[in-house]
Amino acid sequence: MRNPPRVAMVAGETSGDLLAGLLLDGLQAQWPGLKGQGIGGPQMERRGFDAWWPSERLAVHGYSMEVLRRLKGILRIRKQLRERLLHEPPDVFIGVDAPDFNLGLETDLRAAGVKTVHFVCPSIWAWRADRVDKIRRAADHVLCIFPFEPELLAQHGIAATYVGHPLANVIPMVPDRAAARAQLGLRDEDEVLAILPGSRSAEVAYIASPFFQAAALVRKARPAIKLIVPAVPLLRERIVQLAHASGLGDGVQIVAGQSHAVLAACDATLIASGTATLEAALFKRPMVIGYHMHPLSWWLMRRKQLQPWVGLPNILCRDFVVPELIQDAATPQALCAATLEWLEARTRQPEKITALEQRFTVLHESLRRDTSRLAADAIQKLLAA
């Protein structure tokens, strides 16, 4: 075994890049000088990762036309990456999330004798239970971010380790609301609604307008409210256009990135389903989860859904602790009404806010582990076997 080992990785999208960057911290503590190569984003590159392709090239949304338009290019990248890794095999390949891309690649590499790790168990407990067989073929080991997953995988003969959720360590148990507001130019006494319409272009295309229309209705009911949107830099111009088209004009503050500061600063958030909802829960913020996708994508997803919840906070709490308005239910009027309930509860039902914060604190504690070290230890043991 080389010291450090040669590590290849693939991370798709912004959330995968963040998780992979934290994993690299642990690997580099275990093996100083380790860099990694493959597909990654800015968080990984900051740790010296050699990104042959940027992770944003893998970002897709849903099943149908929005995927088909980009499928040819994604398959070409996977073919080229597979050939390169088979020609010069790494000591270990780590697929970070992006199961549609990574599981097939892992299967081929594992068949060729490469040790394979999948970081983030696909949500077989929520939908697409058929992926279990694919995971068994693809991964020598799975790194799980939720505590119940290793036992579930063990029932199917898949080795796994619970490493905690990296975001639970990044986000403080008690967020500094005042500091976040100062950073964003907001006053302590301001009432603040955060709007997070997603980090992918297709998400923004489907849900941003209903969110902004709902925010305009909220502002009519509460004229003094401050509206703030953390935008992925590449999507900022499009988000500005959609906000103006929805009648918000200059009444919304759109910032580049800074989603954690925005969540720490807000009183409530209107948020697209995805990893960001877990971030909002870790910041202990009331939220309304909304989502909309291509009708065919929605039909296919509904057929494979195993639980009544869509949002991660509700799935992990196993209860509708925050409202979910999905697909046809995600109308501006319904989104506005649900948001106003949270805002009004701060003065009329403070116990409702307190109860939510307590649920999210328990959730935060259950996810808090030394993720970088635990993940690196599991990989070290796999390589030593």
C-alpha cells in the first residue's frame, strides 16, 4: 500500500462537493499529502483535489426531459472516467452521493479489483428500494449519514458504518443569529423570511416563481418583513429575473451563496426539498418545504415512494413537524398561508416555536459525530483488509 493511497472520487452537485470536502479532511489527516482526483467541486479543489471534470456537470433534476437533454454528455463523462480509472486503477474509489452516476461506475471498478466505497446511503428507506441489489454489487463499504442505515443495509448483506452527518458538526448547536444578521446588513428587530429555491437550475425553474409569488403575498400581509435569498452564483441572474417577474422588485435581498448565514439570520424559511431542509433544521428554524418538478418525474417518484414524508426533517423525525407542499399543492397561496402561520406563531404561539426547536435539537445531537475521522478510519480498515 502506498502512503498515501491513490484515491479517486466523484461528487455530484453542491451538497456532494461539501460532503466530499469534509471527507478529504479526514483522509488527509490519516494520510498527509493525499490529494484525490476525479470529479469534484470548489470545496474539494480547496483541499488540493484534481478535478478532471467539475461536479456541476453531473447536476440534474428529475427523470424526464430535463435529464434526457443532458444524459448524452453525462454518459460520455462516465465512459471516459471509467476508462481512465481502469487504465490506472486507484487504491480506492469513493462515490459521494450521485447514485445514478456512481453505482454503475463502482460496480465496474469493483469487478476489476478496485476497492469501492459509497458515501451517503441511497434513500432506500424512503423510495427506490430496488437499489439495494445495485448497492450490494457496487460497494465494498457504505458510509452512512443517518444512524438507522447500517442495520438496514446489514439485513441485505452490505457492510456499512454510521459516520454521522457532516453538517451536524459544521452548524453550531446554538446559531449566532445576531452575528449572521450583522453580516447580512439586517437589524436585530427585523422580521426575516429566507427563501431557498434550490441549488440546481431545474429546481429554480420549477419552484422559484411560486416561492417568490408566495413571498409577495407574505409581504402584503406583513409589509415590514425582510426577504432574503441565498443564490448559487451561477444562478443568481436567473433568480433576480424571476423575483422581479413575481412582483418583488427591489424588495428582496439576493446574496451570492451565504446560505448558512441566511438560515442563521431568519425567523422562518420557505425552502425547496433537499439537503437544505436538513440545514434549516440544524439551524433550528421553522420552515415550509415546497417542491415542484416535471409531471412525469413526479409520477415516477410517487410510484416508488415508501414513506408519507418528502422533507428530510420530517423523515428523520418520523412526523410532519413542518408543512410540506409538494407539486400541485405548492401554490403561492398555500405556501404563503403556511409561512404566515410560522411567522405569527412567534408572537401568538411561542410554545410552538420552542417545541420545534427542541425537536430539531434532539435531531442535531443524534447526527453529531466526528464524521471525517470515522469515515477515514472505515476506509483505512477497508484498504488494510
